[in-house]
Amino acid sequence: MRQYIFNRLLQMIPVLFLVSIIIFFIMHALPGDPAMLMLAGAEGGAVTPERIAELRAQMGLDDPLHIQYFRFITGAVRGDLGTSIRLRTPVTQLIAERFSSTLQLSLVGLGFSITFGLILGILAALKQNSWFDMISMVFSYIGVSMPIFWLGLLLILIFCFQLNWFEPAGGTGFKSLILPGITLGLSSAGIVSRLTRSSLIEVLNEDYIRTARGKGLKEIGVILHHALQNSMIPVVTMIGLQFGSMLAGAVVTETVFSRPGLGRLIVNAILWKDYPLVQGSVLVLALIYLLVNLLVDISYAWLDPRIHYN
Amino acid sequence: MNAVMDHNTKFSQVEKISRTRAKLDQFAYRWRLFSRNKGAMVGLVILIAWLSVMIFADSIVPYPPLDKVTRARQAPSAEFWFGSDMLGRDMFSRVLYGSRISLALGVISVIIGAVPGTALGLIAGYFGGKVDDIIMRVLDALLAFPGILLALVIIASLGPSIQNVMIAVGISTLPQYARLVRGSVLTIKELVYIEAARVIGCKPIRIMLHHILPNAISPIIVLSTLQVGNAILVGSGLSFLGLGAQPPAAEWGLMTAAGRELLSKAWWISTFPGLAILSVVMAFNLVGDGLRVALDPRMKVG
């Protein structure tokens, strides 16, 4: 097992390397001169050719592309992602400051989606083709088709302005995470519930379930001890993927609820044309996503003892 | 000699008719499967309604979408069904016009992703070996960007605009097509008729386009339909963030964002454009799932 984790971590290196090349290539090789965009964005108006040339030299943009990339990647390996142009602060420091807010939000979103999705999916599977099943299907279609930003605004409209249960923005503690968490988690809840339903129905038709029932176990015991665990394998994969979409979805949710997180930082960085900041934070998010997928793969062994890692 | 030719033409005519016949039967069968699905039919009706709105927008909207026609922030009324926005523009007309941008965004970004994605999948699957390794490694790295992150990076480089959103969303879905097509190609290329085509001297490009692609097209159609909805969702999200369509465009995400600051005073400005997005995206999801069942019940997409 330790060997497996080690190998997987080793395999991540070339992927991350490619990811960094892609980010770097997109940011540097496509049209648009960062120095000019930066001057236009940061200083407004005063864009003279001399100023651009000066800034290009200062940023090392006149060096060949592979040398610039080498500088970026050697820095990144040492934990130095450069300095934000707009905020004049190291990118790693900015990410570290915002990260916990985004992580909290994603975890609450994930928690909501798993709890709600599992309950809905299990009940739908047990009452297959009932009206409850029908409603849960409609719910999941709405969930995946709903724009995140609109859902957030609707929740604010209903729970903050009509019912006065929550503050529309700001606030601290768990209460301030409830509405953003629901906003972020609803679409995954829909996906998780559908997958749980189909997976559980499949498992319930297996022979060993009939055996368990045949030897006189109570239905609740059959479901909790025999069926549920085995039906969770595809669901766990999906939850891993969903965590990635939460990290990305946080970009929108944080804007709707004015939360100072990593997603908001990226959007602002794009609007400010702050290249080092965009590059650095996207690289960090991709790294986190890859690590989460590794955790998901490891959790298979715990769920399904038949799986061995060698 | 003449008799032989005559016989041949006659034979090919008969063959042609029976082939058309078979295709029609096939289509009727698929349609029966599709139309039995209530959800898919609801989706289709919504979709046709939005398509008609898109085509006839000029003649059905009550007011020009970009002009001030009344006082600002008027609540919905008999005259202005969806109310007016902060600049006194008619929300109903703007929402109807918004269908043009959103549907175009959905379809164009799917083409931008599906065409090169399919081509890469065909090449990777057909040639295998090193070519396959290189293409798939790069695409796997693209898949390491969760959700809209890749689209965000591309927008960051190209600058915010609706055209760039189409490019960004298209490119970020490209790996999914490549993986899907590669999977189908791997099974199809082992079949005997591909071997036969190779033996009679068909070039790889002909085998890929004429012999493999037609048999791998069903999952591509399903994925594309679902992706149109997804692209509209992502695209309007980017516009909401200020990274897509720019004012005064009548774009749904942008309109929702404009109403955000006025939520407590004028709920209708954000509510109706969002409802429009929900209905269109849901229609594409319903039709996509219906197609999945109709084209191949065992097929898995995504």
C-alpha cells in the first residue's frame, strides 16, 4: 500500500509538469502582450513604448520562452510562484491566506452534496418507480441544469431578504457557510443521488443479497451492512470528481456571496491581468485536484477488500 | 457487355432503395424509442420553443432590447411582462434576445471542442503506439484542470469577450471527445470489415472517416447534445463573472449579474434571465439523455 501511494505520487510529477507547461504556454504564447495589458490595467492610459520595453525587460519577457519557463518551474519547485503584479505580494502568500476559506466552503458543499445526495439516492432506490423516485429525478435534473450563480442569488433573495434568516454577505462561522455550501453542493447532490440510486439497485439484485435475506437478516441490516458499502465504489469516484468541480465552482460561489477565497482571487487576477497570480493559483488548484483523486483511489481498498494495490 | 452494365445499374438501384428503406426503418425505430421517453419529449418541446424564439426574435419582441423604453426598475406588469432593468430596458425583450447569444455560444463551442477532439481521438485510437501515448498524455494533463479552470486560464490569456468564451469552453471540452472517440475506435478497428478495407488498399484517412467514424458517431451526438447545455451553463457563468459578454449585450449571465446589486429592490432583473438559462440547459440535458437511450441503451457517456 505504501509502495502504491509512493508510485502514484511519483506518477503525478510528469502530469504536473505537463500542466505547468500548458498553463505557461497558454499565458505566454497566445496573442496579447502581458506588459502592455498590465500597464493598461494597472496604470490606466500611460502606455508608452518606452514604458512597455522597460517593463518587458524588468519582467524578463524578452528572454526566449524556454528560459522564461525554466525560471517559472524552478521557482515553483522551490515554492516560489513569483510576485503578484497588482498586490505586490508573493503569490504563495496570497494563496495561503485565501486557501482555508475556499477549503471550508468546498468541504461544506461536499458535505451537503454527500448527505443530501446519499439520502435521496438510497430512498429512491428502495422505493424504485414511486412518486418519491420521480421527485428525486426531477430534483437531480434541476440540480445539474441550474446555473450556480443564479441559485446563489435565489437563496439570498429568499433566505436573506424575504425570511431574514441569514446575512446576505460577509459574516463568519458556520452559519455564513450554509447558503454558499448549498449553492456549491446542489448540482453534485443531484448527480450523487442518481448514481447512488442506480448503483444500489444493481447491488440489491446480486445473489449474496438474496443469501443475506434468505438467512433471515432484517432488511435494514441487509441494506446497511451488505448492500450499501459495495454500492459506494462508483459513488466515491464521482465524489472525487465532484470535489474538483467544487474547487472550480467556488470561483462563482465566492463572487455571488462576496467571500474572499481562492476562486475570487483568480477571477480578480484575470480582470487585473495579473499573470503570475493566475499562473500560480491555477497550478495550486490543479495540484490539489490531483491529490484528491489519489485519495479517492486509495479509499477503494478500504471500501472493497477485493482490490489490492501492488 | 451492355447487358452486364444494365444488370449492374439495376442492381445498384435496387440496393440503393433498400438501403434508404433500411435507414428510414432505423430512424423510425430510434424515434419510437426516443418519443416513448416523456422527459425527452418535454425537453424537445422546450428546445423547439426556444429555437423559434431565437429565429423570430426580431418580430416577436415587444421592444428593442438595447433601448430605454420606460422608467428604470419597473416591476413586472401587463405592459412589461418581466419588468424593466436599471436602465429602463424591457427585460422580456432582453431575455428573448438572449437566446441568440446563448444558443450560438452552446453550439459553436461544442463544434470547437467536438471536431478537433474527434479527430485527435480517431488518430490516437487508430494509430496507437507513440502517437496515442503523446496525444493522450497531453489530454490527460488538460483533464487535470477541474471544471471551468482551464476555460478561465484561456480567457485570462485571450481577454474577456463572448467569442473568447466560445473558444475557451470549446477547448476545455476537447479531451472528453478525444477519450470517448478513442475508446470506440479501439473496438471498431479490430473488426473484420476494417481489415478488409485495409487489404483493398484504403488509405488510413479514408478508413477513419468513412469506415470508423460513422460507427462511432452515436456517443459523439449524445455527448455533444449534453455539452451544448453544459457550455451554456459555463459560458453564462463566465459572463456573470465579467469574463464573457460585455455590456450592453443582452446575455443571460450578464443580465443576472447586473441584477445582483439590486436583488433586494428589483428581484425580477436577476430572476428571469436565470430561469431562461435553467430551462434551456434542462431541455438539452433531457434531450441528450433521451438520445442516449434511443441510440444505444448500453452506452455510457462522460
